[in-house]
Amino acid sequence: MSTASSDGVSDQFPAGLRVLVVDDDPTCLMILEKMLSICLYEALYMRRVLFLVAAVLAVLGSGSIVHGGDVTYDGRSLIIGGRRKIVFSGSIHYPRTTPEMWPSLIAKAKEGGLDAIETYVFWNAHEPQPGHYDFSGRHDIVSFIKEVHAQGLYACLRIGPFIQSEWSYGGLPFWLHDIPGIVFRSDNEPFKVYMQNFTAKIVSMMKSENLYASQGGPIILSQIENEYGTVQKAYGHEGLAYVQWAAHMAEGFQTGVPWVMCKQNNAPDRMINSCNGKKCGQTFVGPNSPDKPAIWTENWTTRYQVYGEDAPVRSAEDIAFHVTLFIAAKKGSFVNYYMEPIFGRTASAFVTTSYYDQAPLDEYGLIRQPKWGHLKELHAALKLCSTPLLSGVKVNLYLGPQQQAYIFNAVSGECAAFLINNDTINAASVPFRNASYDLPPMSISILPDCKNVAFNTAKVSTQYTTRTMGRGEVLDAADMWQEFTEAIPNFDSTSTKSETLMEQMNTTKDSSDYLWYTSRFQYESSDTQAILEVSSLGHALHAFVNGQAVGSAHGSHKNPRFKFERSVSLRKGINYVSILSVMVGMPNSGAFLERRAAGLRTVKIRDKLDNYDLTNYSWGYQIGLQGETLQTLHRTTIKPSSVEKVFKCWKSTYMVQDSG
């Protein structure tokens, strides 16, 4: 039977259902297709798509992007434009990408069913020196947020300004370390002054560009601090006072959008405590007030990669399972997927620049399947459940020893069910409402109408893809390369000297990862063979005695401290020891970050008869490498060095970029 809509368009669907006109937005189309497959109706495709199904109206209404008006919340979700929302978000950190990549990355995120883009704000990138700001190029946060807005997505601004994030020094500028009397992230006046000044700077920039949702912009959520609950105990009463101060300070900016505190179970009123992790459906203790929604600010789609370890891999099925569990078990309504790569020296200690290459968008901005496609289908299925999830009463039903169901019943009569099999090995067949449902191991079936399965987290229909590298220009000819040899300094050639071993970070001020330690000593023994012993606070070293390389050593991400011991040849009289200490990134986490140390701790020489403790001898220092100072890799010509004692050298070549 055919009916007609109010505008005269012929309707091929049963009477009693209303016509809905929807622009051909990919997410909307996917939601509608899913619902129609459940209802066993056929769709009529045109440039605009005409569909009937009254229940879809609520789904699309809750999923549409609305800008303007304060963002509030209740115990179910954020309330945007007066409506409760389920929000799926993805992390795109502007300085970890390039402005040229932003439009494509944001578009791919949107196509994957995301509603929002999350980013940290990177204090040490924006204020490298006190009062001197950089908001250009990759640091142009305003342009980034505007691009998010232009593509019709929300934005979540995690100001911090301590961010951790496997970013150098947790995002704090190193010059803070030298402020007299400062204690980071504590009820400490010097730190609070600088933290408030920077936070005010960012909020003011966002307000002046009308970027908060309350001004018609895309920003619906802000964050102050980050994961402070993991270190708060170390600060005692000052830690609790700091949390209260940070919350009060943030609220005072009156942005018209909520503030969150990650991993902060005692977040003050008006601060939403949120979860970070892989399994927040299991680990999150829940909001600390019935009036706050369940928010997952970091869903770790893998784990960041560190040097010396293989790239961690997390399956699409596992991510989908825990997202669904968070929404069903914790009544979650906001999930943000984490992360992407790192550039330059900004990675924290031992973290590779690939960082989160296994995310749904990899380090090159390419779609990684099946994660991207599987999660896109998940988002569509969950959006079909919006009305009962956001307004219904939740009931937990026992279905078997390791099986259960969460059912959400709305006043409107709409119903959504989540059938869960927690058995990691065995499939299960469970009874539910006079029907039987087969559940693969460790999976959840989503029933948007409490009857038909729209999605199962363990059933992947997306085609798998692999990333391959093609061979480009061959650069193995010797005449294609120029080189610059790094000279090994000795004590006499250094301008900075000390009567003891200096701590590395306090010496370099984060201007370089490299610090040369060099000393000389009088050796009177007739035994020309001795042992050089070095203990280091981290992270790596290359040792030289009398200009000759004698060996290298390094720590690890789990244990950056290490010891080096090597047999060396000495001569009677003056001997020179030069040690290049290397940091593989700055620390980024933990309590009392300002007290962290790196570099050499002790240096000793021993032979069969004597021990020489060089630790408190006179030492000379050279910050950085000559190649860094001379900008070797940016020079058009490099003059080869005539130094015969070669340990390190810079090599450069040029290649023609393919216009394609």
C-alpha cells in the first residue's frame, strides 16, 4: 500500500508512518539504513533520501549538531542546545599534525561517525619563554578549532595546562623549573600564578573568536588539570587544596560549557570526573555525583610505542566491546578515541614518534581497517539506541553464568537491549524475550528495538587492509651524500666547568637532548688496562677515553637508570674522559616533576692497584652537538671534516618530491 506525504511525494511505506527528509550525510544514511534493515522495510534512494520510520526521528534529533547556547549536563549526558546527546569524539592534536593535514583528518573522523574532535593545549609549544607566545603554523590552535567548526563537528578543549600525553615535560615549559620556590601542580603560589595566566590566555583567545558553544562556536567541553588523582596523595593537603583551587579558577572563566577532570574521583562540584583507559566499562567507578554524566575522555585504541618494544596492537573487536559495555553498564554518553603521532623532540622519554600508529587513523593520517570501519558501524548502531539510552530506565538481566543483558525502556515505549557474553573462550546461546540469540565469545549484541540485532562487537564485516611501503628514489650512491663529523670535546676546550657532575636537564634547559661531560686526570699506574665505571640517571651514553670510542649503553622506558662498565686503555700521565650523555625525551609524568633528574651520577676508574673516583673532579661541559648549533641538516652544503677520530657524523642528501 502506498501513502502520500504532506508535500505530495508518493510514499512506498505502510500507512501510519511519517515521511522524513534527510540530507545525504553519511552518518545519517548509515543510521537510517540500519534501522530500515531492522524494520524490514525497503529504502527509496534519491539525491535526498526519503525514509519513513517514526523512531528514527528521535535518533537523528539526538545526533544532529547544534551550535549556540550554554552546554549543561545531567546524570545521563551533556545537554547541548537543550537536548541530551551521545557524543563520539576523536583525538587530533594540532601540533602533532600539520595544518595541511587538518581538513583531511577531521573529514575522515566525521565520516567515521564521530561528532567531536578533542585536543590538548600545549603550554610549552605556545609559551617557550615567559610572555613570548607562538600560535603560528602547527601551533595555530584558533585555525584548528575553526576548521573543526567548519566541518560541522564539536570540539573538546583539554587546556590542562599540565597534559602528560607522552609530550615533553608533560606540556609544561621548562623555564617554570627555574622559578624560585616553585612546586608544580600543588598549592604553590608561583605555580598557580603562571598556570592561571596561561589558562586565562587560552580562554580569552577562544572567547575573542566566539569559539565556545555558548557563543555559537564548537567547543562543548573543557578540561582543567589531567589525571591528578594518580599523584595527589604525594602532595598531601596541598594536593587537595590545589584541586579545589583549580576547579574554582576554571569555573571563574564562565565559558558556558562544562569542565572535566580526568581520573579525579574527588573532582569538586561543577567538575565532571572522567575515565581514561582501555576498559572504562569495567574500571570506571562512575561519576562522583548522580547529577554528572559518565564520560570517557581517553579510550586508548592501542598503547603508545616505546623504544625497544614492539608496537602494541588492540583489536577492533576489543575496542568495540568496551565502548559498548561503557555505554550499557555505566550509562556512558561520551567516548573519545585516542591518538596520533609526534614530531621532532616533543615525545617524552623513550616514546617513539610513531606513538599511536595503531589508532583508527594511523600516523600518516591513513584509515586503518578494520578498526575505522568497525567503529563506524558501532557508532551508527548505538545512535539508534539514543532515546532509550538517554531517557530510559535501565534493567540488568541475568542470562547465564557469564552472560547478562542491559535493557533500557523509555517512557515513549522505545526499548534497547545489550546482550553480553563475558566468556573469553566459548560462544553462548541465550534466551531473551521469547527468542534465542547466539553470542560469540567476549561480545555484545546491540538490539535497538529489543528484538533485532543491529550489531555484534565481535563480528567484523569491514574488509581488512594492510599498509605497504613502496620503494622510491634510491639514495645509496656515495656521491649523493655529504657528511659533517662531530668533534669530541675535551676538558680544555669547554667554556662551562664545574667541580662536580652537573644534572643534565638543569644544565641544558631542554635546549638539546645531548650534553658532553669531559674531564682529565693524572694516571700514575704502570698498568695500562683499567675499567671505566659510569652510573647514569638516564637515558643513554657514548664514552670516549683519549679520543677513542670505548662503548655505549642505555636505559629503558621502565628503568631509565643504568650502569656502564668497560675495559679501557690508559697512558701514564694525563688522560681524558669524554662522555656524551643523551636524553631520549623529557619526562612527562609523576609527582614532583620539577625534581626529576638525568645525566651522569658517578664516574670511576679502577685498575688492579688503585681506584680513581672522578665524580668530584673538575668537569667541563658542552651543551648539544656542533651539528645542532650549525644547523647542519638545514645547510645546502656541508664541508667534510678532516678530523680522523670519528664517532658521530651528520649525513645529508636531497631528493626530488614527486608532484603526484
